[in-house]
Amino acid sequence: MENTSANNMWGDYLKNHLEDVFHEAPKTILFCDNEHDANQCAQLVKDGIKKATTDSLLGLQHRNERLPKIGDFTVVTNWAGEAQCIVETTKVVLKPFFSIDEEYAQIEGEGDKSLAYWKKTHWDYYTRELAEFERVPRESMIVVCQTFKKVFERKK
């Protein structure tokens, strides 16, 4: 891990979780593509409200990122790159964008937690994300639905 803050948090986690000491080092993620939303999403994860995230499969492929898998650890950072907490992936499902339902939108925990809010904000995000690769989102595009649980946060 190149992020010192994330590396330190992972070390703090391992002090009390020796069973994970041989686990692959976690990746570091920043939700969203702007400071306000990134900080808000990191706080929602810390508060136990946001328990899922959804990548576009095309975006992952174009960035040469691997698919998440159950058991992966991830350090969530704020916009400034400061580690906020560690989550563990509990479920990964690939499905078309159009098949996302209210229940999943609530688990993702953003905005008013409605399906309408989820679809609008994610469509707008995928539009910006895929423009970089000269692609556009489609209702039938595959999204990667990743559910997680918070496993560590430093106490103040």
C-alpha cells in the first residue's frame, strides 16, 4: 500500500486480528469523484449506513482493476486520502443496471436511499466515468454490486 495513512490503519487492525496477518494487503478506495460526496460516503460507511458500493464493469475493465471478491479488505479514505475505516467484502453480484432494486439502493445508503436517487446519481457518475474511455452508460450495462461490513475504525 502506498498510502501511509491506510498502511498505518491496516497495521492497527492487524494488532488485534492476527488471523488476517497473511491476508493480501487491502486496496485503498475513495468513493465518488468529488470532495463533498467522497467525504460524505466515507462518513456514511463509518456510521454503518453505507454497506455497499457499485462499480461499472466497463470502468473496472478500462482501469485494469480486478473484480472484488468475498473476503477482500478495503481501506476507505476521505477525499484527502486519510484512512477512515476498513471494510470487508461480504457479497459480490454482477447484474444489469436496470435490475437494481429498492432494497439494494437502501443498503448503499446514499441520499434519501430511494431507487430513484440511486439510479440518477449512479447514472450521472457512470456518464462521467465512462466518458474518459469514450463509452456511454446503458440500462443493460453490467454493474458490480459489492456489499461489505465495517470491520475496523480507530476510536478517537
